Amino acid sequence: MSSNRPNGKGSFDLYIATNEEVKQSLNGFVMHSESKIHLPNTIVILKDEDGNEVAKQLTDDNGAFDFGVMPFEEYTISTEKDGYVNKTFNFSASKGFETTYSKNLELETTAPKIEKVNDKLAIVIENIYFDSAKWSLKEESHISLNKIAKVLTENPEMRLSINAHTDNKGRDTYNLNLSNKRAASAVKFLVERGIDKNRLEFKGFGETQPKIDCKSQCTDSELQQNRRVEFIILD
């Protein structure tokens, strides 16, 4: 641009204007509102003030998310996770300089359902997660199993069979043993929460009863659905 503004070099001078990008980010954790346990694998969606999707990601193993944002923009953040109420949060990038905003998102759980699974009555909740190739419960699964404990406490005559299943990766005998230990871990947790062990049975089925019989052509999603724990009502 040219200008004859005062204090220039001559009558009209040439000027260059630069517009440097102001980088800002928004990060935080998705967590359970009561226990404050962090929630991995939560879908988090960032939208602008017109409702257009700006970015979408899954929280990491620690329940963390991280988005880039623009100064002085209004956003909404929505969450989706099985077993939890979908929520929407407002966020304003209110600063004009390079900065990082922090915002934690707290979610409430949905209630368990009692319905038929393969012609058997069951308490249906979101999936139970274990450490990879192990039988130790992930912390987020404590929230899920507390739902089962609550139903059992409210129904003192109810008895359960806790059935664990794996995908078809690995040896048959290994998967059978792993699923049995995972079922036992769920029972141990419930007993520690005050449930009489005589009300609980457990069994591991390994890969013998897949929810989706995809054999050697399983997608990651199908494998995940086959890795499950079912809570079958005995009486």
C-alpha cells in the first residue's frame, strides 16, 4: 500500500502490512460427573456458532481432548459415549492473543436396562473394558459395574450369571482362560461393593459365542462388539 502519512520518507511511501495468525487451543478432559474418573474413547465434536462441524476426535486413554480454535469465536462442544447422556457445552474464545484455554466436560451416566438378550433376561449396560490381554478392570469400568451393584442392591432376591466373551484373535485355550478371569474380576468387584457372592455365578466363554460371527473377516468394530461381558438374570 502507498500513503503520504506524516513522518514518511517522501511524499508517498510504500508500506507492507502483515497479518500474523494468532494460534489458540482448547484442551481438557471428559470425566464422570460424580467420581471424576476420566473417560477414554468419548466422541467430542467442536462446532462454530453457525452449527458447522469444525473438528471431531476421540478422547485418548486419559480422557483428554485438544482442539485448535480462533480468537473471538463462539463454539459449542458436544459429546457422545455409550452409557452416558449426550451433552452440549458452550465455549467462547474470548482472548485476542496466543493462549490455551482449558475446559473439562462432565457427563452423567444413563440408567441400566433390563431386557432380553438371546432370549434371556439381562441387565444391559455399556461394555466393560479391561487392560489389553489382561483381566484387570479399566477405571472407567468401575462406573459401569456400580450400575450393576445398584440394581442388585435394589433387587435383593436377584441372582446373576456374569458371562465374559473374547474376540477370535489368539489361541482358543488362551481366550477361554482370559474370559474366565475377566468374569471373575467383575464378580470380585461386585462382592467388594457389598453384593453377596452367593448371588453371583460367572463363566468365561472365550470366542465360542461371538455376537457377530465374522470368522476371519472381522472388522475392528466387530471384534470390539464380540469382546463383551453379559449380566444374565438367573431368577
